[in-house]
Amino acid sequence: MIRTLFTKLRGDFAFVVLVIVAAVGAWQYVEARQARADRDDLQHAAQVICAGSGTDFAAAGKTPRGEACAATVAGLVRFKASSDQLAAATLAQAMADHDARQNEDTRAARAAAEAASSAAQRMEMADAKAERTNLVDSDWFRAVNGVAGLRPAR
């Protein structure tokens, strides 16, 4: 069976070669069309990018096509990177400042709470003393002023 197939192919060898050459040619034609389409898409994308950056993709004088655009786009990329870095540094500094203010506020609130608690305890002790002695003295007034957040009486 295989022998008969080879004998038939040997007789039609020129036709088989022609079919193979036609298939390879068709494949190359399709690949070339795809390569041209890809090139056209890339060129269009480059023109859109260059137009967006404010430059032209076409050659200008002795400058090759796209070189001025590439330099402009590279400059824009550097600008974006530096502005992103500056924005991140500014945000980090703002967060650090916020945390420092919050920590200072927390310390101040804790100190105020401790002072109020201490003033309340002094007031209770001064009240107890005034009740025992039936006398309101300067210590009692100092304690009242401390509870109110005022300077102590002289």
C-alpha cells in the first residue's frame, strides 16, 4: 500500500512540488500581510503618542523619523517619574507631620486628664478637711481653682 502511494507520488512529483511551493507561498503572503498590518498599527500608535506629546513623528531636516518625538516622550516620562516621587515624598511628610501632631495631642490629652484627676483628688481631700475642721482655708480655694483649671490662689 505504501509502495503504491510512493509510485503514484513519483509520477506526480512535479504536481506535488507545485502544491508545496504554492502552500509555502500562500503562507508567506499571509505572514507578510500580517507583518504589514502590525507595522501600520505600530506606526499609527507612534503617531498618536507623538501627537499627544506635542511633537511630530515625521522626519525633520537631518533628524530621523520619530527621534524628536522619542526625546520628548522620554522627557515626559522623566517628568512623570519625578513628579510621582515628589508626590510620594510630600505625602509621606504630611503623614509624618500628622502622626507627630496626633502623638503630641495624645500626650497633651493624657497630661490634661491626669491633671484633672489629680485636681479632683485634691478637691476631695480639701473638702474632707474642710468638713472635719468646719473651716474653708486657702488650700480649699487652691483645690477649687485647680478643679476649674485656674491658677492656684496665693
